[in-house]
Amino acid sequence: MAIAVKLYKTSDPTNKITKTLANEISLTGTLKDSVDILNPQILISTSTNLSKYNYMYIADLGRYYYVKFEIVKSGLWLLTGRCDVLYTYKTEILANKAVIERQENQYNMYLNDDIFKTYNKTNIVAKNFPHGFTRNGSYLMTVLG
């Protein structure tokens, strides 16, 4: 079965959701054996050196993949993909709203966290009323904090 493949170069880390894809090249190949959507294998016949690419998109499968290459024989390449779940589902991931319990650089002091420790210290401040109190007045006192 013939299948269209787009190859790219990316230098972004694997744990980054939005990647920068460069040097796109479109090729047509043949799926090897049965189709594994998460790890497809595709045979491509081309004289182009594909080893400089490390990323691919297969529109028929609707997924992005990290790719490894093997040279089967002169001009015949075997591409083995490994699904990049973060980039494939980036729209859904970025649209997600959630309360994150733990993040490596930021803390939410309103959430109970057994690992991030805080101290509870009492801070008492005495303030004098600028004009004092009178005996026949009514007073309302509020406290913040």
C-alpha cells in the first residue's frame, strides 16, 4: 500500500510539545507488512540521503513520528517511526484546563503539598489609632490575613 510521508529536521527535545520543523521533504513509500500506528515501518526508494532527517508526518495515520533509518540496499530505505504523542495531540493538550498539583519551577501555596515545605509563623503587629477612641462612638474592626 502506497503512503505519503513528510520528513523534517527538528532539534527540539522530545518532551517539548510545540516543535520547530524545518527542511520539509515529501516522499511516497510502501508500508511494510501490517500497519502499527504507533511504530510504522515504511520502505522508500529514493536517491536522496534521508539520514539527515529525524522527524516525519504521515497524514493517512494522522500522527507525527520520530524516525530512524536503515539502508536496505542502495537507494532503498526502511523508515521506522515512533509516535510523538505530545506533538500529535498538542491542540488537545494545550486546550486542556487543569489544576496542577506539582510543577518543577512554580509552587501554588494554596494547594496542600507534602514535598514542598512551608513554615507557619505568627506575625503580630500593633497599630495605634491616630485619633484614639471616644466613649459614645460605635466601632467596627476587621482583620485581614
